[in-house]
Amino acid sequence: MNARYHVIHETIYDYAAPVALSRQLLHLAPRDCAWQTCLSHRLDIAPAPALQQARSDGFGNPVTQFAIETPHSRLAVRAESVIEVRSRAALAAAPSPPWETVRAALAYGARPVRLEARAISSSRPTCAPSTSSRSGRRPVSRPGVRCSPARRP
């Protein structure tokens, strides 16, 4: 069964004194996926931004960043979206590898490089943790404990 939602989000900042510069990063546009389609999206910002850019973040979510470069005492942001959500089958619980296997696969220098998961791991190729910082770490789970499958709310 499909459902259509009309979503309105509004944020208003009233400042005690005028603000000369405001830079904002918004995550207000719905993301399209296999079970959800954004049919329309509108973003209203007052005062009007001097700069505004829409892009996707590292996870593929829509992001809008903007800057207001004139003094203002109030900032109003209003997002209005219409979203269609389709029914989907329940996720099947699949066996998962032990957590230490996943940790080793995401370690700095591991091959093959798992780009999707690497985006959310703590180590980055340009900034590997030092040996001394790793030595004080304690395991987050007992060896052999399986990673949980993804859950849906």
C-alpha cells in the first residue's frame, strides 16, 4: 500500500542583536530510494542567501548549504516536501560475520578497500591512527560475536 505525505518543516531564529554572517548546512530534502520518492521539494530562506548550493553528502543524502552575508535579526527556513512511500518486504535476517572480521576488513591498509563502509569508519587513508593510540583501545565486543543485520525502524 502506498502512502503520500505532505511534510512542512519550519525553523525561525530571532536574534537579540543583528548577525552579520550566517552559514548554514541543511538536511531537509527527502532522499529518493527504492521505497520512497520525493515528488516535490521547496526550500524558502529569508533573508535571501548571498550563496546557496545543493549537493549530496558522503552518504548520498541531499544537503543544502547557504550563507547570508548581510546583517539580519531574524532567519527563517521553511522546507515543504511531498513524498510517496511504497510498501516493502520485511528485511530477512542474514548471518553476519564476527565483529573482528568486519573490523579487520575496514582497518587502515586492508585490501580490498571497502569504499562504502570506509566512509563511516574512524580511520581514513590520509590520517591513519598511530600505533600508540591503538594500543590503549579495548575491544567493543567479545571475539566471535556476530554483527547484527541492518534493522529498519
